[in-house]
Amino acid sequence: MILYHLILILLSNIFFSVVGLLSQSRYAIIGTVRGLVHVISLDIFITVIYSLLVFSSQSANFHDFVLFQSSYWCLFLYAPAASGFILILFLESKRAPFDHSETEAEVVAGYSTEYNGPMLLMFFLAEYLHLVISAIHFIIFFIGG
């Protein structure tokens, strides 16, 4: 189950990259490649933290993982991993203080160069959905569900 959610997060990032590449604007392509490199570098660390937690609980099921934390939370056991996970989530979600993607308009606006209106709204709603999923993952993985 954990791997299913990890694949969903990775596919959402690939979707943003494909949309930027399909726009056929050189500025959007440059911004998309820049964003893709940023996301890939963060997804490697998220996968390592997921693997650490799955190997410690000996299960990839959310229910078994919550039962594993019935006596103590992984927040206390893996405090450096929890702080690294929060840092990576802030980096990946493009929120303050790591909102460098908001200044992409000065460099290259990425996929939003070619899209406006309802399509841009869908991109922003997908980013907020990613925030919700990330918060749920932190609660399940480190605070015991």
C-alpha cells in the first residue's frame, strides 16, 4: 500500500513534466526540466526514508505500520528521519521558506507559461492535494496514524 502511494506521488510529478513538455514553448520546457530535476532529487530521499520505515515495520501495509507504532511513535525512534522528511516535504511542496518556485517568473515560469484559467487552477489544486497527501503520510509514518 505504501508503494502504491509513492507511485501516485511520482506519477503526479511526471504529469506536470509531460504537460510542460507538451506545451512546445522553449521557456516552458526549460522550466519543466528544471522542476523535474528538483523533484527527482527530492524523491530519492523520500524513497530512502520510506524504505527505512518499511524495513523497520517489516510491512508495506498502512494498517500494519500503524500497529507497529502502538507502543512508541517512530517520531521519537527516528527523529532525524522525521525532521528530514518534514524538510523534504517543505521543499517539495514549494511552501515558505522554500518557495523558490514562486520566483520562477523572473527566471522561467515553467508549465504555467502556457496555461491560465481553469487549467492553471487544476495545477494549483493538484499541488494542494499533494500537500494533504504529504501531511497524511507524515501522520501515518511518524505519529502512529
